[in-house]
Amino acid sequence: MFRRLGNLFQAFLNLFVTDLEKRNPEALLQLEAENLRKQVASFNQGLATHAGLCERIMGQVRKQESEQRDLKARTTAHLRAGNRNAAGQYAVRLQTVEGELAENRRQLAQAEETYKNLIKARDVAVASARAKIESLKGAITDMRMKQAMAEMHEMASGMVSEIGGSGDTINRLHEMVEEERTKAAGRARVAKDSLDMTEVNVKEAELEALGDQALADFAAKEGITLEPKVATAPAERAMGAAKASETEGGKEG
């Protein structure tokens, strides 16, 4: 029973972690890049240890090569001097040193080859991992752009639907505005038609008569002969007033 509950809890935990990874691929990629850096650092430590082994073997080879030259010289000197026993002892030691030298040279060659192969394997692995990381970065960027575009299209689609759904409100508002506009035009026309122009016309005629009188007095004082003024017929005045009324009505419409 507890095992089943544990499996169920593990399954839910895996789903939760997977969902977090899907929501934050950049963080997961950054973690993998950090893991790669740590792996390379650890690998380099092992590589440094191997390089140290190569250097130690190389030091032994140099030492044995120097000892080999010294034993050769001693063996040759004693042999020429007729000291066969001493020459024989140096010859035995020379054989031993040469055997060890050959083995160390073989080990050094293998160690150097292994070192070069490890460096090559490291460089190839790192280059491959970095290429994958860069590819994933590009894929994540492209995914984010596509997600943003999808959200923008969805938003635009929703806006179109909402605007289309509010068409009745816009139509009602248009009808209300047109109705109020028509009412206002009617009120203006009624006010215009009810305006009493009699007093205005009287004032205008009075001002015109005063102007004619003042002008006649001025002409008499100055000795100027005024030409008789052409009187405007009442019919022409009525027609001019009607045309003006039609022009004002057209502007209001």
C-alpha cells in the first residue's frame, strides 16, 4: 500500500517537474550549460593528473638515458683498460638500465598517445555539447517568438469577436445620436421661424434714413450735388430675403 502511494507521489512529482521544465526551458538549458562546465573542469583535472604521469615517466626516461650514457662510458673505459671484471659488472647494470629504459619509453609513448586522445575526445565532446546548446538556444528563441505570435493572433481574434459582438450597442448609439441631432435641427428651425424680424427691419430702415439725411446735410454744406438714390423695390427685397433664408437652411442641414 505504501509502495503504491510512493509510486503515485513520485508520478505526480515527475509531472510537476516536467511541467516546470516545459515552462522554463531557458533555466533548464542554463543548468545543462553549467553542468557541462563542471564536467569539463572535472575532466581537465583528470587530464592534468595524466599529464603529470607523462611528465614523471619522461623524467625517468631522461634519468635512465643519462645513466645509460654513463654506464656505456664506464664499461668502455674498463674494457679498454683490461679490467674485465669491472667492465662486466658495468655491462650487467647497463643491460638492466637499457631494459628499464625501453619499457619506460614504451609507457611514455602510450601515455602521450592516451593524453592526445583524451584532449581530442574532450574537445569533440565540448564542441558537440556547445553546438547542441546553441541550437537549443535558437530553438527556444524561435519557440518564444512563435508563442508570442500565437498569443497576438489569439488576442486579435478575440478583439474581432468582441467588436463584432458589440455591434448592436454601436448601432443603438448611432440611432440615439441621429435622433438627438434631428431634434436639435428641428428646434433650431422652429426658433428661426418664430423670430420676429419686423423690429429689426424698422431699425435697419431708420439707420438707413439717418445715414441718408446726414449725407445730404454734408453734401449741402460742401456744395456737392448728390445723385438721386435708386429705391429698392419691395419685391426684390422679399426675393433677397428668401434666398438668404434658403442658404441658411442648407448650411444647417
